[in-house]
Amino acid sequence: MKKQQSELLDRYLAGDAPQHPERLMVPTEDELNEAEAAFDRLMAERQSDPAKKARMRRLWPWAAAAACLLIVFGLGLTWPDRQPAQPAAAIAKTENNNEKIVKPEVRKDTVAAPAAPAEPKAIPASPSRHRLAKHYLAKTQRTIPDTLGSDLWESERNVMLALQMLSECGEAIQRGEQATRNLVVEAEYRSAKSPFNETDAQPLIELVANEYGDYHIVAANQENIIDI
Amino acid sequence: MNAELFTSVAARLRPRMLSIATSFDADSAEDAVQEALMRLWATWDQLPAPADAERLAVRLTKHACIDEFRRRQKRQTVALQVVETTRAAAMTDTTDEATLQRAIDRAVEALPPAERRLWMMHAEARMNSQQIAAATAIEVRSVSTMLSSARRHICETLKRGGLL
């Protein structure tokens, strides 16, 4: 590489030797005016481009269809929020004013959404109300989602916990039933021993409990009274 | 107007210039803004007031957009002819300076677009890092780093071509 070339390159890399000074030449006033006019004309042409308009015209039906679908799905998603909370309902006509009454109805196969108190609500008769009621019925007849996952019972610990819960529930039910039975037996005993009893002679009965806690009324005769 | 004022005026004008260029052609908007700002800098001393700079910047941007638009159209229609002409010129031009200039042009063309824009401002318009930072909305530190990177890339390209 020659010395002259090397010097030129060094100056260029240092930013002291521009290679294209013509790129910095400011256009004349006429050139600027002409370019400005061309710029504005091209922009105007692009905005009124018939091909672009035709393309937009072709796309218009699709855009309208997409907008309709969005509206329909949007309404479907927000519909339950805008309705009063009601369980599955049956519609019946009243006799006096041709209005319809929505009555709550318990469905055994499905779980109803949280419902308002079962007050019959009168709504004006309208053909669209039938469809709306059906739509709402379909919305409310939801099954419980499996939020725990299908592999819940694959865990031995989960099964043990479930059995323990079942067992505790059974015991609680038994305790409740026993308490109720005991209350009844105790009430019978107290009524028999009451001072307001019509019969003057007090019956020789006693209230006893067996080893399981069940109350019993027994006759208190000499044979079965044990002195301790 | 003094050189320090260019930094603030360029930073203020750049978004508007970029908006004009983007509305015309988003792909070449940055190049058009760079060219317009380089020309604005070249004539900065002769401008009487910042308001004149603003008017001129808008017109220069539109001119750069139209210039690039016409260059592209020309490139598309006579691409083959241009290649043949360049080859012929390369064969006949034997001066060392011209050889070096072509090699530099090729090396600059091979730079990444952002680096190329910064390098052109540095090497052709002789703008300093602050002015380039204001004109490109890039941090001064990043401008210096990118300029060093561009310089290294150019040297490597020239070495591969046997000119260094």
C-alpha cells in the first residue's frame, strides 16, 4: 500500500477526509420546491389510490362479519353478569294479567349457580323471553368443574385423607342422631316424673345410660336397683 | 448559528422529520432523516435563526424522501445496466485513489444500517458525537462505541481486500 493511500485512509478514518462531499450539498430552492411538490403529490395519490380503496372494499364484508362475531361472543360472555341471579326456572302463566312468573326449580342432576331467594318474579310477556330463559337455563346447568384434576386419587395420602374425612363425617352423624334420641328419651322421662303429672303416684322409673351413651328409661324396682 | 445550538435543535426536530419520512416510506425513513440532518448541518452556519432551520429541515426531509424514492425506482429498472457500467469503470479506472475510494465505499456499504448512518455523519459530515447523538436519538456513549465498531469493521474489510 502506497504512502499516499495510507495517509488518505488515516484521514478518512479520523473523519477528516470526506469521500462524498456531494452528499452534503444543499439543494437549490427550485429543487426543494420541486421535491416538496412531488412529495405532496405522491402522498395524495397514495391516499386516494383506487387499488387501495378496492382492497378496503373487498375487506369490508369480512371486517363487518368479524365485528358481528365479536359482539355476539362478547354478549355471550357478559350475559350472566347482567342477569339477576336465579336458579333453573319454570315459566307459568298467571290467571289475572297474562304475565309470566318465574318459579325456582331444583334440579337433581346438575348443580345450580348461587341463587337469589326463591321469590316469584313477574316479568312482562314477550316472545324473546322464552329464548332468553332457555339460554339462561343452559348457562346455569353447569357441572362442577374438576379443579382438583383427574389424578387426585392416584395419591395414597389423598385416599387416606378422604377415608378419614368420610369416617369423621359418619361419626358426627351418629353423634347427632344419638343426641337427638337422648333428648327425646330425656323429655319422656321428665314428663313422667313431672310434679304436674295427672297421676298422683310417681312412677318408679329411672333414666339410665348404657356404655355407648344411649339413654334408656328403666323401671326402678328392687330387682334392678343396685346399692353402691 | 453556533454548533452547540445544532444539538438542541436537531434533537427537537428529529421526531417531526422522522414522522414525515415514515409517513412516506417507513423502510427508508431513518436514512432520509440522516441525509436531511447532514445537509442541515452542512448549511448550519448560513442559517439566520432556528425557525429557518425548522423550515429547511422539513423541506430537506421531503427532498431526501423523494430522492430515495427515485433512486429506488431507477435501481429497479436499470439494475443490470448499472452493474455492467460499474464493472467497466472498475476495469478502466486504474488510479490508486479511486481504487481506495471504491474499497471504502464497499466497506461502508457492508456496515450494519445503524452503524453506517453514524459513520456517514462522522466521516462525511464531520459531526461530533454529541451532534450525532442528537440527530439519531442515541446515547453519546453508544455513538462512540458504534463509531469504533464501524471503524474496526471498515479496517477488517479493507484488510481482507489487501488494502491494509
